[in-house]
Amino acid sequence: MRIFLLFIGIVSLVCGVKFIYDARPIVKKYFSFGDKNEAIFGLKILGFLLLILGSIILYFNY
């Protein structure tokens, strides 16, 4: 169970960082609606939340 939580925490951290730094290219590639700034902002918020979730999992796991 501990290894599973470690894996989930690390994957969550990596995905969060990826969403924060590459939000604009991800939105341009996968979404095609009018207001892209709101989508970029939403993706960065999602990345931040994933980053926080992953760090909490890792902190309380070890």
C-alpha cells in the first residue's frame, strides 16, 4: 500500500508540474475553443492542485 501511495504521489507531482509549465502548448494542441486564456488559467490551477495533492500524499506517507 505504501509503494502504491508513493507512486500516486510522484505521478501527481509530475503531472502538476507539467500542467503548470506547459499549459499554453497543451491548450493549443488539444482544445479549440474561443477563450484560450481561461483554459490556460484553469489548467494551471489544476496543475497547482495536483502538485499540492501529490506533496501531501508524499508528506504523510513517509
